[in-house]
Amino acid sequence: NAKDHDGRLVLYSAIIDYIDRNYANSDFGLAQMADSFNLNRNYVGQIVKEITGRSFSEHLTDKRIHKSKELLENESFTVNEIAAQVGFSYSYYFIRKFKQMEGITPGQYRESCRRPQ
């Protein structure tokens, strides 16, 4: 029914908004998010997958890498600072994930942004 559908949309929107507000916290995870919504972790994970087409951790990593690319274009932050700003506890893990997703390291990405096109 329409009321259930509206309720779901509100919940979906709240979940995505919550991720957008908290992704940069290195302690942020599915369990914490599920607790804040007072919902089962698996249920929240299913909702994220339904909305984004990816698991919670894949979506979170995508969000962090996307934001890191914006920050890498800004010369004033080191790779370590950027890793911390987007929620990675360890810069080596950030570098590994970035390379997995982008095919180049954060440093190489920064270089590619510097080069005149």
C-alpha cells in the first residue's frame, strides 16, 4: 500500500543521508548504523544493497574513494591526511583500495590531475 511505500522511501532516504553524514568517521560501520536506526544489521545491509546495487562496505568504500579524489585534486593535503579525512584508519589500506578501484595510486591520480590536458 501507499503508506508502506512512503515509509520505505523515508527510511531509504534516511539511511543514505546517514551514510553521507558519517562515512568519514573511521569507526563508522553497518553495526553502528543499524543500532542508530534500531534495526537489524542484515536488514539495513539489504536496504543499502537494494538502493545502491552494492553491499554496505562496497558503497562505503566507493563513497570514501570518490571523496578522496576530490581532495587529491587539492594540493594542500598529504595522502595520509586525505586517508584520515575520508575515514580510512590506515593510509596503506586507503592506497590499496584506491588502486584496486581506480587502477592507479592516489599519488598517480594527483599527478594526472596536475598534467595539462
